[in-house]
Amino acid sequence: MKIEKLAKDLLLINGKIIDPHKRKTFDGDVWLKNGKIAGVGDVNTPKNAEKIDCSGKVITHGFCDLHVHFREPGREDKETLKTGSRAALAGGFTRVCVMPNTHPPLDTPESINFIREKAQECPIHIHPIGAVTKSQGGNDITEMGLMHREGAVAFSDDGIPIQDGAMMRIALEYSTLMNVPVINHAEDECLRADGVMNEGIVSNHLGFPGNPDFAESIMVHRDLELAKFTGARLHVPHVSSAKAVQHIREMKRINEKVTAEVTPHHLYFNDEALRSFDTCLKVAPPIRTEQDRKALLEAIKDGTIDCIATDHAPHTIEDKETTFDLASFGMIGLESCFGIVCKVLIVNEKVISLEELIRLLTVNPRNIMGFEADLFQIGAPAEIAILNPETDWVFTSNHLQSRSVNSPYFGENLTGKVEMTISCNYIAIN
């Protein structure tokens, strides 16, 4: 991938423009002047503008990921804000929210300020999510108000479920003062126990301890009830099971403050894939059955699931090249995201249209976090992804920009490719 400074006058010509905010699709040009939108559609061509021919390509909003792990501070050997930014650009993402389970965690106003200031050096927009409890220990609430003032856009102890229902209630109540979401990794630790994959036929065949689907759905149900009681905004991350989907679907009928996300890997794989013993497929919550995968597809189709988030989780080779029971949970996913979800949702399963898929990656996650969603308005800073939704390609390690390589997609035939990404006065060309 090549990253260059954006020309002062740049014209993206002959493209198919998809504006997910206005729900409009049309042919035309996009004019960028000094890194901002100067015209969209029928543009009076500036004489000296640099031109990029986008014939056969889609010009749309830059993607937004609500759930990534950039590991800084503390584990820069896995990922940094800068390397994570490059991975995001390669995947079409211009804006991400980083989870707080760093070393030390993002659990103070000072740590939130550290991320916010260091992110200014990066070619994408990076927003910190603050921890709910100090040191993610589950016992003492953090200074949520001060952290929000420093730039925390949501609160989560991601990776460590908030087991204490009273603590979750307090967090939700405090969050209403700031009108930001609380995001809880929904797993009952007692029921999950030592499970390393979905509990079922495959785990029995492989002899691995299982993590049952109700470990997730019971926690989701608890959080949904607490959110309804407190009037708080709850965002359910990485939904993986049909049972959790049903709880969310039922609650959304009476509570519009509930939102939910799904990852590309939970849409793409089922637990049969773990017969390969590929430790990159060891994730939390686990990849579940084909029935669960189909339920996630239906949840996207009917709007139960609001957005797609990668849960990009880099790990060192040592963390992953070990026995399955000892391997760390998580996979990277920014660079491969669009090719995965385009293949699953449009080509293979024909669940939604390209326009609807783009909304799951752009407008919807921005609305959840309260970010500006009308990115094609005149004067808006350019956040643009240029896509070829029909390109067939094979994902390899050469496509990675992340510092880590724990991807299960190497050798997979994908459909839909990000050609260029424009963000923060830079253009990244894949």
C-alpha cells in the first residue's frame, strides 16, 4: 500500500457515487479542495485539478469501525496506533474506536488524553473508548465524566465481561448523564468456564472444552433488561448466537436505545472450520454453528444488527503458534473486512444490496457513536473509500499492513476490494 499526501485540488471522475446518508446512488464526480468536499455529482471541473479515473468503481463514505484493538499503550509489539491506522486505511476505514484493554487500561482521563493526542499523528480518526471499571477489575467505577470530557466516546471493559449486575447498572446510569453507549463483552464467565470454542458436536469431536451459546445470551438478556430499566444506551458487541439475536430483536421492538454489531468472521465461518485447528479461529465469543451464522444473516436483513465491526485483535506469532488451548483469543480483520462481508452478504447469500452493506459500514456505526454522518456535504473533511465491489481476489499476507499476522483468511477467494482510501489529507492506494 502506498500512502501519499492529498493533492490540493483532486477530482474523482466517472465514478458511481453511493451516498449512504442521503440514501442516493448516482453517477458523477467528487471534487476535493484542500482535503475537503468542494462538489459532489455534476461538478464544474477545475482546470488544474489532479484527476483520478474511477470508472467502474464506487465512491462512498470512508468506513467506520466501532471495535478495534490497537494495543497501545503497552503491547506495541502487537500493534500501534500508526500500524493500526495503516491496516484501517487498507480496509477502507477512515475512523475507528479503540477498546480500552491495553496495558495499562484506558481507565483514567490522562490515558484517554494520551490516545487522543497521539492519534493526531495518524492518518485516520481514532476515538478512545474508556474502561468502565478501574484496571478493568470489575469492582470500582472509573471517572466516566472526566474521561468523557477528555474524549472517551463510549465505555466498556471489553475482553472482560462485567459480571456484577449492580456494577453494570451503575455504569449504565452514569452513562445517561453523557448520552454515550455502554458496551459489555457479553459472556457469563461461570458458564463460559474454560471453553475455547463453541460447545456442540464439533467441540465434542475435537475434545475441546466448550463455551455454550447461552453463556452469551444470558448476559445479553441481563444487559438488555438493565438498559431498559435505566434508560441508558446499550451497544451489544460481536453478537454470535441465535439466542442472543432473538433477545435483541425482541427488546428493540420496545427500546430504540439498543444497538448491536456483528463481525465479519462470525458471518463467514461456522464451527466446522475449527476442525482445521487453526488458532486464528480461536476468538471470543466463539464462532458458532451454521444455524447461528444463518441467524446473524437474518438479523442483518431485518435490521436487528445495526452495523459491522471487525474486532481487529492483533497478536504475536508466539501467542498464536501454540496448542489451541493455550493460544490467545482473537484475529485481525481490518484489511480483509470488505472482501469478506461483500462475498457473504451480497454474492453468496444475497442478503442485502451493496447500498445497504455500505450503510452497515458507514452511516450506522457513525450514528451509534454520534459522529457526523453527512460526509458528502460541502466543506466536510474528506473521508472517502473507493471500491470495486465486483473484483475477485485472493487474500494473502502481502495485503497486511498490521504489525500482526493472525488472520484465518490467507488463501481465501474474496469478492469486493478497496482500491483507495482518503482520510486526513492522505490518500492510500492498495
